[in-house]
Amino acid sequence: MDLLPNISLAAFCQQLLVGLSRTTILFIVASGLSLVLGVLRIPNVAHGSLYMIGAFLAYTIASAAGGGTFGFWLALVLAPLGVALISLAVERGLFCRLYEREHLMLLLFTFAFTLVFGDLVKLVWGSDFRSMNAPTSLQGSFDVLGFPFPKYNLFLLIIGPIVALGLWWLTNKTKIGKIAKAAAVDREMVAAVGINVSWVFASVFVIGCFLAGLGGALVAPTQNITQGMDHGIIIETFLIVIIGGLGNIWGALLGALIFGLTDAIGILIFPQFAIVFPYVAVITVLMLRPKGLLKSVW
Amino acid sequence: MSASPKTDWKKLIWALMGVAVFFVLPNFLSRFSIYLMALIFTTGLLATSLNMVLGYGGMYQFHHAVFYGFGAYTTALFLTKTGLPGWVAFVCAPLASALLSLLIGLICVRLSKLYFGMFQISLGSLVWAIIYRWYSFTHGDDGIHGIPVPDLIASGKSAYYFALIVLVVCLMIMYRIVESPFGRIFQGVRDNPERSEAVGVNVRKHQLVGMIIGGTFAGVAGSLFVVVEGSVFPDLLFWTLSLEILIMCLLGGWFTFLGPLFGAAIIVLLRTFVGIYTEYWTIVLGIVLMLLIFFLPEGVLGYIITRYRSRRNPKFQEG
């Protein structure tokens, strides 16, 4: 039996590129989640909500600036910062009092935020879906092996590695990154040498949430911005973080690649059940390596 | 702390009185209230079944709703797609859920804590995705409505009594399990897995059996839902419902047998009555949950029991 009916090489390559640009978004959101999980040990379910808020904020900022190219770039800078600000308020106001609790309580507490943020988005933006345009310079498409490939997706493919390099630089080359890594292993010891661990945690949390907002702002021109876009992404990114190894940035990249590519190929082979392919990939990986592909910081 | 025969009798009398009250109650209630009570019984059974795994077993059962929804879908598909007598569906649903928990459990019990929970979410989401997408078989997003429930339990009042009887029987069985030698070892595994392992307990096997018990009763709750509601939809397997059940357990108080039942009642009532005034019900739930975690982490019933015991026996506070 022919398993791959009528799939030309060109269509395959095109789908692969689309999958890779989806991977970029997944990686950016998942790396933020992984950072928070690795250092603060918080399974932040509200991460998906922050991604959604990022997308809605980007829409509002872009339309307030009159749309167009300037509006897009402004939104791309300001929306993640807005999300970071929200997360800073939440962390300093509430989370920092709960670090000693067990994971289950922390998970439920972040779920409370998912519920609250979900309704707040409905209150502020209503339940209609919104859409936003990419800047004119990124509209249109290239020709890849005779198939059109959107310019915006190419832009995403460039952004992904930049974010990955930035995160690598942040965690390995800066002082705060090094302190955060140490605090992830032994927070008492870090506190004992006179470092204010509480603020280190706050900064890591804010950086993680900034990435969620950035993911949301980047995805905004490619899809409808709707209620409920938080639920899909949070499950996907949690799985990515788990197959990559909790708290490992490169693991998040690897996990995002596996998830994004199996999803893209699934669409090609069996469109109706494309959604099943990445889940099967995740389960296979976890059967073989229950603690994830790369070393977990835990 | 083993219960003396005297307290057992006392508990039994209280339980019988409680059941008697619920048996006469429908005569004084409106149709909507009867429906609401039946929904509370169903949800209460679901929350209690989660507590078996989570409270007594200490496992991070993050996607319990899958077993509930799977039971509900099994019932619904048996009733709509086959000509078999309706009762077959109610026997097959818990069996199907038990089988699913065996499958998911076999993979999950190898993992610890957070990995266990997250992996369960991924497996559960896979089941959800299949039901959501398999349009020709499950009607996907639309769900199945107007399911032909056997005549004997079709009306509102008879559905109420059916749910009540099933709930009471299930609670009795679950109580026996918790108090049985298996239940004691199960709780021992929760409190100290390393030591249990060292004295020769097969930790994974006990956890797996615990998961199957929890899953089976969730399946029973799922078929009760079909009786009460007459329809099924993919949201029954969605992970947000799983977290809502977790909230019910937290609200009522895990480590107490009846706590989750209380929690379920509070959540169902709150949702119904807040829902009358505002469409923003989830924001209320979110705030309730935050307050709960900050001020009452042992739950409503847990708090009452702790206060009661510490007043009667000041030593209890130390233990």
C-alpha cells in the first residue's frame, strides 16, 4: 500500500518550511516556560494566557499606531514588555509568597490565573476574533521549488535562532544567568552567600513571561487572535518542555522541532488526524527516555 | 488510628440518615433542583474517584477527566450505535475506563511526580484529540445529543434516584477499599514510597491498581452524566475539566473521604448561581481558588475536622 500518496518533493519541502516557522513560535514560548520551570520550579499554566495576552496587546498597539509597518514593529517591542509588566506585578504581589508550597498548589495557583486572565481578555477585547497584518515589507511570498513561501515565515525562521542565541548568552555569559543557574540547583546556598534570591527569581519569571508575550506578538499576524488560543499552546509547550528535559533551553529547541515537524508532516499524510502525530511522537520519546531527551536541571 | 466498632456504628447511622434525607428530598424540590442535585451526585462521584488516586495515593493525576469522558462516550456510543440492551452500556463504560487507566497507568507509573502528571496530560490530550477529530464516529466538536437512555431511568426524578443509589454504592465500595489492607498499604506508599519499597511493597503495582480503581469510578460517573444530561461532548475530556476536579478536591479537602463531594457540590452550585448573574463565571472561580490556596489550603471539610479534633483532643495538634 502506498502510504504517501501524491506527495511531491516540493510540497514536502514547503510543508517542512511551514513546520519550521511554527517550530520557531513553539520554541520561543516553550523556552520561557522551561526557564520558569527550571529555576523557579513553577509549572506555570498561565504561560499560555500570557501568550494570548501578548497577541491581543500586539493587535491593539498595532491598530492604535495606525497599522502598517511602524505599528507592527512598535507592537512587537511593546506587547512583550506589557506582558512582562503584568507578570512582574503578579510575581511580586502573589507568587513570591508561595515558593515554599508543593508543585500541585503552585500548578493550581497558576491555573487560577489562567481562569482570571481568560475572562479578563473576554472583558477587554470581547469574544470576537481579531486579525492583524504583517508589515508590507514582510507580506507576499517567495518562490521555493515552484511553491509560494510567505515572507513572514522566513522572518520567523530568522527570529528563532536570534532568540536562542540571546537566551544562551543570557544564561551562560551574564551574571544574572549564572546566579539563576546556581539558584536552580541550590537556592539556600545562593541566599547564604548574600544574593537576594527573591529578586533573581522575579527576573527569571519576568524574562520567561516576556518570551510568552513575544511568541504571542510574533504569531499575531499569522492567525486569528481568539479566545482559547491559550489552551492549545499551553499543552503543546508543556509537552515540548517535557520531552526536551525540564529547564533545558536546548531541550526546548529540540522538543519544538520534534513537535513542529511531526505536526507539519502529519498534515501532509493524514490531515484529519494531523493533531495525533505530534502526540504520538511525544509518547514515543517519553517511552524511550522518561526524563526527556536532554539533561534536566532537576 | 483504627476505628472502634462503636464509631463505625455511629458513622453508619449518620450515613443512613443522610441517605434517607436525600431519598425524600425530591418530593419538595423543583424539577431544576432535582436535576442540579443529580448533577452534584455525578460530579461528587467523579471528585471522590480522583481523591482516591490523588489524596490517598499521592499521585499527580492531572488528567482525570479523560476517564470520565471516556466512560461517558462509551455509554453514549453503546446506546446510540448498538441495539444491545441499555444496561450493557452501563457495565461496559466502567470497564472501558478501567482499561484506559490500565494503558495510561502502565506508561505513567514509571515516572515520578511532575513527570507523571505532565505525561498523563499528554496521553489524555491524545485521547481528547482523537475523539475531537473522529467526526464520523463521535460527532467531533458537536458531541452526541438526545441519547436514548433506558426508560426506567429516563425521567428527571428516576435519574435522580439512579444517580443517588449509584453514588451511595460507589462511596461504600470506595470506603471499604480505603479501609482495607490494600488501602492502608496504598496510603503508606503515598507517605513514604522508599520505605514501602524497602519493606517489600511493590510500589508501582499498588499505584497502578490505585489508578485503575480511580479510573473505573470515574467511568461510572461518566455514564451517570449521560443519564443525567442526555448528551456528551469533547469538553468532558478536556484538561481544564481535570483541573476543575482538582479544585473540587482542594476545596472540600483531600485527606478527607467526603471532602471532594462537598467541594463538587460547592462548585456546581456556585457555577449555576453565579452563571445566572454573569457570564464571567470563571473569573469568580479563579479568585475563589486563589483565596483558597492562600487561606484554606486544607479545604473546607479538612479545616472543620482539624478544628473539631483539636478541640476534643488537644494532643491531636501535635500528631
